[in-house]
Amino acid sequence: MNQVRTPLRVTQWSLNRATEMSSSRCVFVSIAGSLLLTAAAPAQSPNCELLYVSFHQQTSPTAAPTATQHEGRAFITATDGAIFMPTLQLPSGQSRAFTSLGDGRYENLVTVSSTRASLMSSMPSGNYTFTWQGGSGTSSRVLTQPHAAGLWPAQVPTFTPATYTGLQGMDPAEPFTLTVNQFTPDGQANQRIGGYYITENNNGSEGTLVRNNLLLGPSSQVTTLELPPNALAPGRSYLITWIFAHDVNSPGSPGVTRTQFRNATRLAFTTASNCPGNQCGTSDYNGDGDAGTDQDIEAFFACIGGNCCAACFCQGSDFNGDGDAGTDQDIEAFFRVLGGSGC
Ligand SMILES: [Ca+2]
Ligand SMILES: [Ca+2]
């Protein structure tokens, strides 16, 4: 199975980079670098990409996901040497600066739109010129995006009723089978992406990436993927996003100079808690495997203060399990257990 490499960073967009890393490099054109400079320091060949995404939210086992937002972004990613001060020129002639994401990636959020039509209007077909400074001076590459209306997947990912219902309160200690509708890629697409990723749910926004199972090529058409046991933590809220995407290489550009059109459907769920609620804590309060350390004591008092770490005792500061949190009795029980006694 041709599985996309797990990204190092958390964001939705880093997943895009993960797909880039599996492809070959793009061609480049040196503009200002002299022959001497070019010979002394080969020009870089960063990846240049446009990403169009229609986000959908699924809030019912049976109703179709509804579009929530449409975004257009551009990325330039160093592959073989540092690049500096990259800029993007839109088909309109407008110039945009990129923002560094670290580790060689630069991003420009071109537009956020309420409809797909306005997205395509703000980020239309045409020539996008990526320019950067590097070892050979100033270089640039033109990405031609020929699809005025986009080359969107015909289907929007939709979790089956059983998957939607089963995810709510699922037991993370057990494997879980995720199933979505069929994805039939357009024949014009050079490459497809399907599959899912899961992040923590920060009040509806994507938090830390906890699992990435995006697939390239023919594998992208699978409609069932398994979430293995213990990939998630109990009693936590997550966002799962399934993606159907077309990757389209720019005509005449043999490498990573390409455009991706993506339908993404997001679903919020909370795993079942396995916290007993009425038990005594242990001397490894912070759950790092070491019992009775200074860190355990600090974590316990931080939790009493309202800041309980994710791996800490699941009852929080109700150490003695009597239902009252952070009392003198909890503190006394904590130090008794730390001293090797019972609660
Ligand atoms: Ca510990
Ligand atoms: Ca208590």
C-alpha cells in the first residue's frame, strides 16, 4: 500500500507537504543568477504547489455533509538547499509574500471564501509565478493552473451512518473500522489522495495531529480503513477528516509544480472515558512511568491549581476518589501513597 508519510507538523497543510515529498522534483529557471554563480552554486528546485480545499462538516449519521469554507493556498518548499524571501505573483499580477512555516516550507493563504465560485474567482486559472532567492541568486518558476472551474472530485467524503454513530463514545482500546462512500477519481487527475487524519479538537479547530492515514494513488480509492487500538486516548475530543483529492501536474512541468483540488469532510467525536471515578491514585501521578518523583508532586499540585496534564491521573485532583476534588484529604492521601501506604 502506498501510504503517505506522516508529517512532522500538526497543521492540515502539512499533510499536503507529505504528499509532495513522495514525488520527483520540478524544473527551474534561473533569472538573475550569472553563469558563474550558477556554475558555482546549483540553483535549488523547491516544490511549488497550489491547494484548493472545500471543507465540509458532517453533523448527522444520515444527512449529507455541508460545505463550510473554501480556501486557496500556495506553498513553496525547499528540497535541496535553503531558499529565502519567496514571493508569489497571481494571474492578476498582484504579488504576495510567503510566510515561513519552518523546516523549509513557506505558505501563502491566498483566499478564504464562502463559496467555491468565489474561491475560483479569487484564485483563478492562469499563471502563478513563484520567485525565490537561493544559492544561484534569484530564480523563479511558473505554475500554470488551467482549470477555471477547478478539477474537483465529484464526491464529497461522507462517513457511513454506522461509522458516524460508532465514533461517538468509541472505545479507543479497541480497533475501529472507518467507512466512507465511494471515491471515483476524474481521469484527468494525475494522482489521487484519499484516506483520513485525526487531530485533537481544540474547540472545533484542529489541534495536535495524532494520526495520519492518507493514501496516494490507487490506494486512495479504498472506502474502509482501520483505526488501530490505542491510537487515541480515552475521554478525549477529536476531529477526523477524510479527504478526496485530485493532484494535477502543470502541463509541461514534469516535477512537483502542481495543483491539488480537495474535498475534505470533518467530523467531531469524543472517545469513551475509562476513568473509574472512585479509585485511589498511584504514585506515578503524571503517568510518565516513574513513581514518586518531584515531577509527580509538581503535576499533582498543578492539577489542584486547575492545570491537569493530559497523562495525569484521570480523576484529576480527586486523588482519594471520594468525589471531591483538591481537598485536604486528597493531599493527605497523595502523600500517604507516595510514602508507600494505601489511600
Ligand atoms: Ca511520574
Ligand atoms: Ca477527593
